[in-house]
Amino acid sequence: MTTPTSPSAGVYHSRSRVTRNRVALAAAGLALTAFGYLIGRLQDGPADPASAAAVPPASAPVATSAAADPSPSSVPPSAPVGGIDAYTIIQAEYATSQQGTESQDTEDEGGGRNVGWINNGDWLRFDEINFGATPATRFAARVASDVGDGVTGQVEIRLDSPSSPPVGSLTVGNLGGWQDWQTQSTIITPVTGMHTVYLTFSCQSGVEFLNLNYFAFGP
């Protein structure tokens, strides 16, 4: 009977490289899956329509994971260590501070509350929004409006000060009703790191033009 010989050191190293490559490919696949879902949410076309259609619970946190449906909450949680992930859903009513706005019960899917009565010069402030090292290049918001025909307003995204130059702007007009919700998105200047995010609102007509439920950033 022949005694089997142990594999050479080169064989072990080769197997180790194969194992590492398989782990790296698996991690990359998971990252691409999460990325695809997030982009689907931002474009109002979820990658998994069945899960996106599910009614979310009423007690989800302010920043939910990208793989979960956005849902309202009656009590805003404290910002986690490292801040709030910019790539998750952030509910508008949990602004750290605000000027000129009020919240109300929403008829959007999932229920909860939205911010309304938004007019020129109003703003919302969100502390410790963490963009990390991956640049955010897209902003999306869940909006509704019954402003007069031909009237538009802007949601401007500013960093660290309400008077900073905006990194992006989303224009919103009449969407058919104050509770007729749509997800709209816009391209922004790439953003990384930790910031206080201000959403400032402008409307040359000087009328209330917008309801806002939630928003998120995307790569």
C-alpha cells in the first residue's frame, strides 16, 4: 500500500489564494446586490418589488437599512456612533431643528408623519450625517405638492451651514395633490465625510409649495 504524501507548500498557498478569491468575490456580490437595491429605491423602481410592496412596521428607526422599506417612527432615536448613514432612508420629521415647517400625519405608504407647509426661506437641519469614504453623487426625496400650475420650488442640499453654496438642488412642481407622493432624484456634487446637512427651500412665488416625507443619498 502506498502512503499518501502531503501536499507541497506551494499547493497550500495556491488553495489559500483560491479561498481568498472566493471570499472576495462573495463580498463583492453582496455589495453589488445592496447597491442595486438602493439605486432601485432612489429611482422609485425597487430591485425586489415584492419586498418593497410590504407595509413597513410603525416603529422603525429614523435611518433604516438600505435593504428595508422606509417606515415612519413616532420617536426619533439618537444618532448612532459614527453618525447617521447618508445612504439610508432619513425621515424628514426627525430634523434636529427647523424653520417655518410643521409635521402632519401622512397618507404615504407606511403611514407616520411628513413635513409640510414648506415655503420660501424654510429649512430643515440634520446633524451627523455620515457619507463615509464613498462619494454620494445623488439625492432623492419623497415629495408631494398641490402648488398652482406653473409654480415650482427648489429643495437645496447644503453642508454645515444654511448659507453654504448648495451641492445640489431638486426642483418640484405640482404633483397632483398634497398627499400624492412621488420619489424624485437629482445629481449632486460628490460628498464624503461627516456633515450637518441642511435642506433649504426656495420658491420665487412665495407660496407653500412642498410636503416632504423622507430622503436619502446614493453613490
